[in-house]
Amino acid sequence: MPKEVKDSDAADQLEALRDWLKDHDKECLATVDLWMLRSLAVPRAVLEQVWDDPSWRTPLENAVIVAVTADGGHDHAKSGLLRGADKKKGVGVVDLDGETVWLATDRIAIPHPILLPELDAWRELVTQLGVTQGIAQLHRETHPKPPQLAASSIDHYEDGKFAMLMHAIGKARSLGFKVRGGFATCKVWDNGGVTEARYWIGSDSPESETVTGSLSWVDGREKALPIADVGPVAFSEGMRMASSIYAARVVEKKEDAS
């Protein structure tokens, strides 16, 4: 680019527009991801307003959506891969039979995958259709909560060794989790309230070696929750957090037998 053009007001405006578009893309993706994590009811009118914007359409298209009933429930009989929204026709989806249908509903939700009763079937459908999702929904790692689990914490991801605490902290933050008080944390809206998963990664010097501890959950008042009282989304997301951090631990190589 010629220097006189590069230093012009038009070039500055184009650069500012480029930066704004990047931020807009990130904001739209984060918003749709939040709708999915909270399984929030979204008015059809909102979809109609944003659908023509590529920054919104990219994370929305091919997300599994369900119709929301008058009492706020999810009607899984009216669901599909989101393909459009129209004031007259309704919400356009591809159902599990691969057929394009229009749902007559005023509100939709993008359920967390742990709440989809036919998750494997939806995963198979997107593979058959060769489509991709703009958000991590169908191929998100999920962990169903075992029935009648009386424990107050999970020890599956204990004793994960990190050469330095800063490595564990860096891994947690790179995955989007906050770290405070020695815990990697993941806050989720579930069962009508806030639940926070906490995974111990250590609180010594950032340069010192650390070993991970247990995974537990607290409510909105930071009161410890027995696992039996933890909702399915909060349990799955907490396990996903712990397993992702634990996977980055130092794995000792076994010496070959002589």
C-alpha cells in the first residue's frame, strides 16, 4: 500500500472498521454461547432482526434449537438445526429426519448438549449433512451425572502434577476459566440459580510445583453443594473444566524394562 494511502484518513477509518468487525464477531459468538450455556429463551423476533448479519448468523446457524412453551419448558418434539427465522413462517429448522420444517413458536432455546435427549442422533445428523456449528454444542464434551452419587466432591482429577503452578493457571485461563484462591472456577446458571464448580490447582508460588486436588461445587452464596444437588449442566461443565486442565499435567514416562 502506498505511504500516502496508508497514512490517509480513509486508511485509518478502514482499520477502525476492521477492528470493530472483529470485536463484533467475538461479541456475537460470546452471546450465542451464553444462550446455550444457560439454555435461555430467545424471542423469535430477535432471530429475525439479527439473521442477516453474518456475525450473528455464523454462531447461530446449525445450532440445535427447541421451541419454548408458554411455561418456559422445552418442547423437544419441536426441534431442529436452525436454518432461518421468518415473521410469517416461523423458525426454519432441519429435523432429525433430515426434513426442512417451520416451527410456529414465539421463543426458542439453544439447549446445552447435556439436556438433549437424542444427542447422539443429532451428532450423527450433522455428520451426515456435512455441516458445522458455529458454537461448541453438539461436539462439546459432556459428562452425565451418575445417579445416587452421595459424595460432595469428585476425585477423578486429583494428583495431576504440574512442574510450575503458573502452567496450571495458564492452562485454565487459556480455556476461558477464572482462577482465584487456588481454584480454577466455572460459573453456570443451572436449576434456576448460579452454581460454581471449583477445581483445586494450588496456591503456592507460581514457580513452584503443584498437584491438583478435588472438584467440588458451591451455590450462589458459596455454600458447598452435595453432588446430588448439582444440576446436570453445572456438573457437566465442572467435569469438563477439570478434565481439560488435568489433561495438561506432566505425565511421567515409564522406563523400559531391562
